[in-house]
Amino acid sequence: MVKWINIAKTTEIEPGQNIVVKCDGEDIAIFNAGEAFYAVNNACPHQGGPLNQGVLEDNRITCPWHGWQYDLKSGCPITTPNLRTYPLRIQGETLQIAITAEVSANNRLEDTLFSETLGTDQVYGILEQIQLGKTLDEVFENIHAGLQNIVPHNRLGIALIDESSGNLVQCKTKSNRKILLDNGFSAKIKGSSLEPILNSGEARIIDDFKEILAKRPTPWTRLMVQEGMRSNLTLPLKVQGKPIGVVFFTSEKPRAFSEAHIGRLKPIAGQLSILIEKGNWTDKLAENNKRYRTLFEMSNDAIFICPSLTEAFVTVNENFCAWLGYTHQELVNLSLRDLMPPDEFQNTRETLKSLDQQNPITFQTELSRKNRNRLPLEIRAIRIAHDEREFIQGFARDLSEVKALSAQLKAHHSFGNLIGKNRKMQEIFELIQLVAPMKTTVLIQGESGTGKEPVAHAIHYNSERAKKPFIRVNCAGLIDNLLESELFGHVKGAFTDAIATREGRFAAADGGTLFLDEIGELSPGTQAKLLRVLQEGEYEMVGSTETQKVDVRVIAATNRILKTEIDAGRFREDLYYRLNVVPITPPPLRERRDDIPLLIEHFIEKFSQQTQKSIHRISPDALEILMDYTYPGNVRELENIIEHAFVKCQGGSIEKQHLPLDLISSRDDIVTQALKESNPLAALERELVQRVLEASDGKPQLAAQRLGISRTTLWRKRKAV
């Protein structure tokens, strides 16, 4: 049996618009296509969106949630195999729908039609209750409790527009589940699904978060699903036509909201908007979220929050997106592991193993930009807890400019492999620049490990001979006969093992530079032959009388004091003056302590590249120890210390415990430290008093007893300190 039921006036449905009625658990949509009306069982009330967010192809728009397709011109759904249509007719200005008597008897369609009068008494009652609220908390509680019988929901939230950032910030939340998406959560408005809601003033219904999460995952959707929520109804809040935020109702059940609920909730949303504006609650809420905005949106740092290194970001701020070249939507679907090169990820994972909620860890790493370039960052990470879950919160600082500035400083404070801003080192750099273009012989004197060979390299590679050979000979490494053959070569049969003619190092270095290290070890005979080469540019191979011409620049080095060797008769005075045309003496490291941090940074960078470890800094405690050390082995010893630390260090920073044990023990020896002072006895007493006080928990009486002095004497000694 068919029964015709009045559902609306034809003038109430504008062309291209629709209304929705309930029947047997289904939504029936009545569409005005301009020339005719249609009724279908409509499982998707969005018409491509809502608010035109669907995919547009020709004249068809597809709902991103339900997959239903609509004709853009008529606003009606395109018939699909499972679409059920209902007969319609017009009686005068009244639109009627035909349903079976069974449906009518079970559901009384006319009682469930979308209507302004449905639930009017209950809505008025809630409006009266919320008007009595003196605070936003009271109003919020009245809405949540009062609406349960009219619009059942498990979660209620209010988000307001923060004009300083242009974002929508969640301000009030109430739920019967554990809240993961809490107050302070910020979402961009521009370009998001929130923008048309606020601009047009239309509500939005989401039938199933899980379907959306599969198609268009966002941090908001993901957290809603994790909270156990399935569907949502969002209504804009406006005052005098200006959007101020949204109120959203969320349910654990899918498809819990319909168009009928929108009609019931619009008056409440309107009253809530007025109360928020009247009570200046927008300003108060903005003030409450000031810390969040300052830290997260206005910070110069890039900020991110994630459950772990391998799980997707919960949220990121605008800087993090801009620095890496990703959109917010792209980044929240990635993890730190997705952004880190494999070597950086392994190092970071080791570094953060001990991360907790009390002690942040600062480390340097690199993330891959969208264009695949690497971005150097310093990240300060700490573990935070929320609703019994733990997250990693990171504050990242862009090191690009720092690295560029560091490179400029290195260029100013370095010359080849030489590092130093110390005045003496700067003078050596200037001298190298002056002597390098010439053929002048150079004598480099200084303690072992001060960098004599790097000086020789710098002279060679900044001269016109740079493309020619640089040959090094250790004069202390060979006995006299072999050294002479090594330098000048020999002919076949010159001595017992001379089975073939062999050129020497002078011939190999022709046109280039010959670096004679430890020249103070040369025998008198070899010294005489070397003097001839320097004076005349010629020599004879061992066992030959034929003169060889050669064009070689000689740079000599020694850790001996050659004038002392001359006085002892072990070194030729004429050779000394021939070598010592331009003397260069690199200072020992103890005389250029201001260069120690630069050298440490240089060696850290060197060993980071060699070992592929993500170690980029040294702790203040460790640096203090290295700054106080005397370095009998000079720069070479410092390099060995840093290499030792790289073996022991498994994190991102060299700590005190990573240094050699003898270095730490000597540092902790108060007698050793006191001996460095101008008044060792006073320094020893001062340190002893301080340590006894610390061991006595700062109690003067107990400390005086342990020291065997009176409290007055102890007070006098402390005052002297």
C-alpha cells in the first residue's frame, strides 16, 4: 500500500538545494533540480564535500568520504546501482513523497522530517541554561549535559581563531574518553577544510573518521580515531557575520549526526557565539594559549612532536614545514626516520636512548629537504607525557648560516691544514703568503707536533709549484749511506745491493718541492752534498761522476735547535745559513690556547667524516679539561685525544668520561692544579677548604672540626677566598 505524505513546500527548496528526511533508519534526500524534484535514499549528505571539497571531473563532483557522485549543474546525485528512488508529486505548492504503509506505520515519517519545530522546547531550555552561565566553563558544561537527549555525543570541543597566527586553536574540550587531541592543538585555516566552513557559515558532517583517515590522513583525524571517535558535526561560530571559531560534537558511533541535528544546534551555536564575544572569552582564551602560540607558532625554532623516531609527527609548526620545503599535510604523514639519511638516523637513535622527561638532549644532525638537499640542524629534544602516553618534543635550530659563517671563519683562521686565530699563527699565515710564490729556501723549527709539515704543505700548495710533486724525506729514518742514495739516487753497481740504476728524491721532486724533515739528523758528508745542491742546483748520483741539474725548492724542518748543534760541531754553519733564509717557528699549543676550541672543532669534523659518527660538539666540562692541559705533544696530541674520544663516545657530544683517563686524573689532582697557580699553597688551601665544606654538606661547624680549626678561622679563610 502506498501512502502520500506532505514533506515540504516547493518554495522551501531552492534550485540546486536539498532537504533530508529520516525513514526506516535511512536519510532520504529531496533535491530540486530546477525543472523537477527527485527523492533518493541518500547515504551521503555532503554533495561533494562538504562545501565543494570533492574531486571535480567535467560536471561531476565526487564526495571524498563516501564516493557518491553528484551532477554539478543540478545538484542531484548521479544514479548508482544501489541507489533507491522514491516517487514524488506536487499538490499545489506542497511536495509529497510516496512510501509504503509498512514504512509509514513503523517510522511515521511525518514525525521525523527535518523541521524548525522539532525539539524546540528542549532547545529553548538549553538556551536558557547557557545564558545563565557566568563563565565559559559553566556554559560549556551546560551545553554538554543539556544536549545529550537531543544530540547524543561523547565529545564536545570549542576552537577559536587566533588572529595573531591565523590558526584555529582548540580551547575547550570535554570527553568521556582519554583526550589525546587536547587544548592548545593548533590547525591552519588557510587551504584546509576549515576555511570554507568559517567563510560560508555552513556546518560540516563527517560520518566516519576511519574512512577519511584512509583517504586523507591528518593529525586531527588520526588523534580522533585514536581517541575512539568515529563521526563529527562541526558548526561555525560567528558574530555579526565575522567568524570567531567552531564548536564540534563528536561521537563514538559512525554516522551519528544528520541534517536534523544541524537545525537543532544552530540556535545554540549562535547563542554561544554571542556569549563568547560578550564575555571577551576570545581574548581570555587567547591569553591562556599565549604560551603555546609563543613556543609553537611564533618561535624562531622549528618545533615538532612525535611518539618516536619511526612514527609520524603528531604536529609540526610552520618553520619546520618551511625549512624542509614540505606542506604541513605532507610532513604529518612522515617520521624523523623518513627525513634522516640512514647514517644520521642510526646515530640519532643511539643518542636518544637515554632521553627522559628531566634531562633534554642537544645534538646536531641533518634532515633531508623535499628537494633532497640536506639541512643541518641542532635539535634540543625532551620526552613529554600526556594522558599516559609519551612523546618526543624537539626544538630545532637551523645551522645553515652558522655553518656558512663557520666556513668563513675557518677560511680566515686557517691556511690549508693549519688552524689558528692566535696572533702568532696569523703572522705565520701572512709569512706563508709572502714566501710561497718565491723559490726561497725555508727552515721550519719547533717542537714535535706543532705542525711543521702542514706549514710546508701550505707553502707548496700556494706556490706556482703546486701542480708539481711534493716529496717528503724523513732524514732520521735512514742510515747515512741509504739516505744519500735516497736523496741523490745511485747507478748500477754503486754498492753491493745496487742491482739497477735508481733516481733519488731530488730527481723525483724536479720542478716541485722537497721537504726534508728532521734535517738535524744529517751526517756531515750528506750535509756537504746538500749544500752544493742548494748553492748550485746540481749533484751527482752515488757511484757516478756525471753532474745532474735539478730545479727543486727545499723546505727543511727540525725539532732541534740548530745553533746548539753548530756549537757542538754536529751541523754545518754554512748549511744552516743557506737553509735559514726564511725561518718559520710554529708556536707550541700551550702558547696559543685560544686556538684549542678551533682545533677541537676541526678534529671533530674530521673524525665525524671518517667514522660516520654524528658527534658534533664537546661538553663544557670536557672543554675545560682540554683548555687547562699543557700538551707536551702539541697539536698532534690534541688530535689523538679527540680520536680517542670518538672511539668511546656513542652519543652526539664528547663528555668528560670520553677523554683519556690519565688526562682526567691529572685534572682532578688538586696538587697538580695548585702547582699551576702563582701561589700554589694558597690555591691548595682554598681548594681543600671548599672540598671539605662540600663533603660536610655545607655545615661550617662540621667542616671546621674535620680541618682541625675553629669556626672563626674557617670563616676567615672562606672570606679570603
